[in-house]
Amino acid sequence: RFVTSTTKVKTMRKADRSTPASQLNSVVDSLSDIHFEMVQQQKTRKYRLFRTLSDHDKLFHKLEFLCAVLLNLMMLGSWEYSSEEDKVRFSRPWVHHAISTLGSIVVILSFMNMAVSMIQYGRLHLRKRFRELVWWGSRIRLLLIRPGMAFSQWQAFRIPVFGPLVFRIVSSVFAFYYLMTKTKFAFPIIKQAFGIVGLTYNPFFFCTHLLDILNLSLQLRGVIKSITSNAKSLVLTLLLIFIIIYIYGGIGFLAFRKEFLQDNDEQTGEELCSSLWRCTIVSINGGMRNGDIGKMMRSNEWSGAGLIIFKFSYFVIIVVLMLNVILGVVLDTFAELRIDSIETEHALNNFCFICSIDRQTFDRFGQGFEKHIKDDHNLWKYVYFLVRLLYGKDETEFTGQESYIFHRINNQNIDFFPINQAFVLKEREQMESSEKKNTAIQIKDTRKAVEQLTTKVDAQTATLISLTEQIKDLLQQVEGGGEAKESES
């Protein structure tokens, strides 16, 4: 009960499903983090307030978002500009008090949700990231003191160069940095800061709380992930686009500078390409925003072949090709993520996580797939057993089986898992095997009986043949005697 549902879902969905063994290895590799979370949950759930907040965190999250929506709707319907007072004000006085009340509720709920998230998952995230810090700290210690010196994890910076106070400051700075690099923690912190500013300075800052819809909608998170998961390709593609636009800006500045005029007016129009910088900005702003760089130039029906090639090639390369490449990358990534999500969902719903046997097999030959994954091969019963074995029990207290499993895990061997095996199916196989043996015995007995009958029939057939030959001989003798009598007479 000390493992959150979020961790359970994440562990099962993030597992490497290339092979059954790699899937189980992913779980075994995460046992340390699961144990750490269980310890933290056991400590924090002693407090009734935290237990209530963590058990109903989704409800408080939705309440926060609902209050933010109501607050922004009030601003949308009643915020206006007064020309007499020359300032922005609310059309009705009571709206200001209502927005202040809702803003206070939003800030309180936001702080509660942020605190629960930090306590539940923040320390686990910092623990993962501080491993990198400890590694670098250990390298620094070795360089500053002497090679080969033994040191513990948190003693990496406790050396004369870095005193305890400096160590705490450095740790705090790195902790804040690591939290801010994770969207899951950075967004609540930013949202809380904007909520305080909105409550004390300007309520429009509460509009950032509407972005919380990304955390409430799985579909929207998938859309955003299709962009962020392939961010490197998108950034490189955008960089290539800007390089090409810079080249076009340089060509426009050197060859067609006089064609770029403000409002396309030769008399009063200001030159837009008076410098390479301005010409590049015009190519980016006007060309990409309008979809045609020719709209930023003088509108002449015939301006020469060079200018026509310049306009047309810009349209084809930048607008048609490169922008559609970005769109294609996003759509392809979204399609891949959708396919991966469907395949993962199908695997979780139709294959046992432990033995990797499909649902149809258990429904046909066992006692049902749902009963199997709940009672026989419950993943989290395995996890609790392994966590207790690795972190909650002394080696001197191990049984023979526990000692065997402990050494197998330390040797990174998971052959103790029943991959492609299930006790309920083994009983079925034994029953089928015994039935096959009985059937084989019956067939063997029947074959023997048939062989005996065949032997008897063959013997009787031989007897009949012998009798038939004797009868033929007697008939021949009788016929021969009759012929002799006729010849004598």
C-alpha cells in the first residue's frame, strides 16, 4: 500500500517489452527506487493530513482548475478599460472581491498540490539526480585528496575545501536546479509563484493556472509529448530553416535591396532592406508569417527572371517544403506515440507481466486471466517480496530459497521468474499428459486385441483352406472312381 498508483502504472508502462526477460529486468532495476518510495510513504502517511491530501490529490487538483476557470471567466466578462479613469477596472465592484476570494482558494489548493507532489515524488527524483552529483563529487575528491580513497555517498563534498555550510548551499542549489529541470515539479513551482503575483499585483497572472489542463488530460499530454519527445529534430530543422532564410536575406540585401519597400510605395515607402540584419528579419517575419516574401516587395507584374526565381524558390523551399517537414515530424511522432500506447495497453490487458502467457490460454485452460494476474502472478506481490528480501531482511535470516534468489539477483540473473510457465497450466498439462498416457495404453491394448483376433482369423482361414483342399481331393477321387467303373462296363 506504500507504492503509489502513479508509480505502479509508470513501472509497468515504461518497462522494456522487447523480450520477457528484459521486461522483468526493468522491474528488478527499479527495486531500489520503489523501496525508497515505500520508506518515504510509510513515514509521511503517518500524518492524517498528508494521508487525506494524497488520497484525494486528483480531487483537489480538479477543484483548483475549476476555481481557476471561474476566476478567468469573471475577468473575461467584467474586465474593461475606463477612458475616464484611464485604467483597467472591473465593471462591477463585487467581481473584484469574488476574484480575490477565488484567487486565494486557487493559491491554497495550488500550494497543497505542490507540497504533496514534492513530498511524494520530489525526493525520489532528487535521489536519482544526486547520484550524478555524487559521482562527480567522488571524482573531485579523488583529485583533491588521493586516488583510491574510500568514501561514502554523502561524504563526497565534506572535505576541507568544501565545509558543511558550503556543502549544504551547493546541495540546495543543485536540488532546486534538478527540480526546475523536471516539468512535473517546475510547473507547480512557477504556477504557485504566478498565483501569488496574481493575488497581490494583477489577477491576470492566474491565466497560467489554465495550463493545468495539460496535467488533467492524457490526450493533451500526448500532443505535447509528440513535440517535446522529438525536440532535437525539430530544433535542428528550425535551425536549418533560419540558415536558409539568412541566405535569402543576404541575396535580397545584395541583389534586390530596392525591391523591399514599406507599403510597396516607391514615393513614400521606407526601404526595408537597408542592412543585412533588417533584410534577414524581413525575410523571417514577412516571408514566414505571410507565406510569401513577395508580399514584402514591390508588386510588379514582370520584375525580371532573377527576382521571380528568388520569390518562387523562397516559397517552395521555405513555405512548402521546410515548414511541412516540421509538421510531418510532429505528426509522425504523434502517430508513433499513439501506436506505442495502443501496443502497451494491449500487452498489459492481454499478457501476464510475469510469465508473458496470453489471456486466451488462461481463459481456455486455466481459471481465467484476471484471476491469474491477481492471485497467481501478481506483479506487486513479487515486488514486495524482492524489496523485503533485498532491503528488509538480514542475510543470516534467509531460507534456502531466499538465499538462492538473493544471489541470483546480485548476479543479475532472473531465471527464478516463471517465464512462459504457470502452475495452473502445468496442472492442466499433467492432466492432459495422463489422459494421453491412458489413451495410448488403450490404443495399445486395442492394437493387441486386434492382432490376436487377426491371428485367430488367419488360423481359421488356414484351416478352411486345408479343409477346402481335402474336399477337392475327395471329389477328385470320387470322380476318378466313377470313370473307372464306366470304362470296365
